[in-house]
Amino acid sequence: MFPTIETDRLRLREIEDKDSQALFDCFSKDEVTQFYGQDKMASIEQVQRLVELFATNFKSKRGIRWGIERKDSHGLIGTIGYNAWLPQYQRAEIGYELHPVFWHQGYMTEEKSIITYGFEKMNLNRIGAVVFLENEPSNQLLEKLGFQKEGVLRKYMVQNGVAHDTYMYGLLLEVVKRGDIHA
């Protein structure tokens, strides 16, 4: 069964076919995908394949992706979750995006619940994140959430045919347990 998580203002729930238009509205925007590691989506069919991929990854324990929905309205404003999940190695990478209309409203800082879920329910020991050097808002968010910048992955992500350097971030369960950050 797919887990639903609630924060103060948000409901994180399973992504369904009915969410395709909302996801297309998000993933078809240059400003959303410019640091995403994929080209913007050009059709609803691309989004439908993405929804299928999210479901397949969850069933096969390779990832879990929640749709982000405000409690006071229906319809997704973005997604968040884990990819590259390797249960046997107790690690996964976190990823997220929001529709630009909802940027700078503090929604992503509420996503500490996803970090808690990863450590407590998925038995993760490490949560990683890969972020373009130029994506300052995402870099700041991860540091605010307690992630440590571990280094640069040279020419790691290709966007629109151009290879880009990325930062590698990590958050370890032992750091959270020690109380150095509060997930």
C-alpha cells in the first residue's frame, strides 16, 4: 500500500493518471526542468509514461515518488521522493520539483517528513542528492535541511545536450541521531 504523509499544509500522496495534466503543467516549464537533468516534457503521453515509471519503481522497490498537494485544494503542485533506492545498501537519492507558482512559499522545508520517512520506514542509512552547481535555491534548501556538500561530480548531468557539473550532497542517519540536524 502506498503511504500518504501529511505536513502542516501539504498532503503527499500516490501519483495517479488523473494527475497527468498537473504534472505536464509543471514538467513542461523550462524553469522547472532547467536543472532537472531531463528536457522539458512536450506531451501528456510523456507524463503518463513518467506516472507509470513512478508506479513501477515503487512496486519493485527502486524508488518512491509522492505527489505534493496542498491540503486546502486538490491537484498536484509538484513531486518529491526517492530514486536510485538500493534497500540492500540502505541508500537512496532524494529528488523534488514544484510548479513555479508555488516557489518561495516554504513548501519544500515542510518536506522534512520525507527525510524522516526515509530513515524510519525505508531503513535508509544515507540519503543523497545531486544538484546542478547553478541551482542555488536547491543547494540552499539541502543545506538548510542538514545535507552536507560532499564534492563535485564533473560533467555528471546532461541537460539539453550539455554536460554539467553537479554537487553531491549526503545526509547520514547517524548525523540525525546525534542531533546535529532535526529531520
